[in-house]
Amino acid sequence: MSAYKNVALVGASGSVGQSILNGLLSSVIGFNVTALVREGSTSKIAQEGHAALKVVRGDFGDDSFLKSALKGQDALVVALDANPVTLELQNRLVDVAAAVGVKRVIPSEFGSDTTNPKVLEAVPIFQGKVDAVKHLQSVVSKNPATSWTAVINGPFFDWSTERNAFGLDPEKRAATLYDNGTGKFDSINVASLGAIVSGILSRPDEFQNRYVYVSEFIISQNEIFEALLKTTKTTREDWTITHRTTDDLRKEGFEKIGNGNFIGALDLIFAAVFKAGIGSDFSATRKLDNEAVGLKQADLTESTKAVLERK
């Protein structure tokens, strides 16, 4: 099957969308990208003006706009934060995409292994993602000309390190290690996502109607900490180290959500990432698609150095 070259992208201005857009525009395949932007949005797309990029703005609540934007596209990639509002929008996009004959839909998955019951139990807010993929699968079953691919990649290493989400703050020399920092998990750099999506759309038949598992690192908090120590030329004695449990972090997450602070969702996610036995190290049980999509293992120290140079 030939590459799906005409690609509609929703969420092009976010960090995930930017990576996907960069990968598509820099690919030798010659992708043509249409970025759908909500009318009135002030978000900027850095690549606007690129010869292979068309930006269309309109009312996402208007099916006629969506049909016009998606008609003639080979693929639809959704790169939005997964919350009830955006997942409902994704469902509508899926419905319209199938109606106008879009061949492949890549939903806004790009994270933890939501097919794992233990992960879903630990992070119940992921049920929205699960339901959205079920909707996509149902639509595809009724519209065989349309297919789907969802990407599982774990937490983004570069994004998380930049925001101290791994519990490690190199500026304050402060480390919070959960369950002694030994829990292993798979991860990629968000910057690699563009090449991954490009690889999927370059050979779509290999990834039809299934999840794709990719990983650049199989790491723990302790290993990230050691990479930070090496990069900053410090020792553990130079840092303030606090030990906590993932159960404490999970409890705090639920308390925040209960008080209307939905940043607590990140606490739930990272509690599951850090906790051994949940399955965040999905490469232990899943066959990775790294080679098929053209993804290589990354060097942890070099990736850490690159992040700190940007901070």
C-alpha cells in the first residue's frame, strides 16, 4: 500500500502537534498537511507559510466546515489534550472523517498503555481515551474504507524533564523519589513523535487497525537522576532528596481532582508510571514497533543534556 500523503492535523500548535507537523513536513515522503484550527483561536503554528502546509480556520461545531476540510484527505491525526471536551470533538471528527472517506485515523492516544487493565485501574481518567478508541473502532467496523492506528509511547521524556514532572528539579537541586525510584517505565522524546507518525503513514498497511508500541528508553527515576547528576556535574550530596510512596502521590491526585484542581490528573498518571508492577514498562510484555516505524533507542544522558540546554 502506498503512503498516505494528504494528512489533516488537528492540534498542530501544541507540543505533540508541533512534533508531528515537523516530522511530516521534513519527511522525504512528501506529505501535504492541512492543519485545522478553531475559528477565533489565538494559537500560532510556527510552520505556517511552509509550501506543504495549508492552514484552514473554521467552526469545529459546523459539520459542513469539517467535511470540507477533511474531504480528499488520506489521513486524520488528532493531537489534542485528552479531556471530555476534546474527546467529544475527536468523536465528531471520526464520524465526519469516515463519512467523507478518510482512509486512516490516528487518535489522540500518545501516552500510557490504556489497553492494560492495571493502568486503567490506576488512572481511571484514562477511561475517556478508551471509550474514544472504542467509538473509533465502531465507526471503522461500519465503514471499512476507513482504518485506525493508535500510538502507545509512555510519558514524554523531554516534556516531563523540562517541567520537573519526574520529581527531579535540577535548578533547585531537589529530588523526590517515589518507591525508592526503582520502578521501570518506557518513554520517548516528544520530538521523536513526528518521525513515528510519518513512519506509520509511510507504510499504512503494516499498522492498520491496531495499537503501535514505541519506546526510546526503558528507565527509572533513579536512572534519570543519575543522568542529571552526570550532566550537571553534581553528586547526590548536593541535592535535597525526599522519599515518598506512589500511593501517597495517587492519593494527592484524587484529592486535587476532588477540589476541582485537575492538575491532579498528572499525579495519578505519574504515580502509575513510577509504580512497579502496573505495566508502565510495556516493552516487557508488548512487541515494540520501533524498527517498523524507524525509531532507534535514544541515549539517556544525551537526551538529558539536550533538555537542560533548552531550560
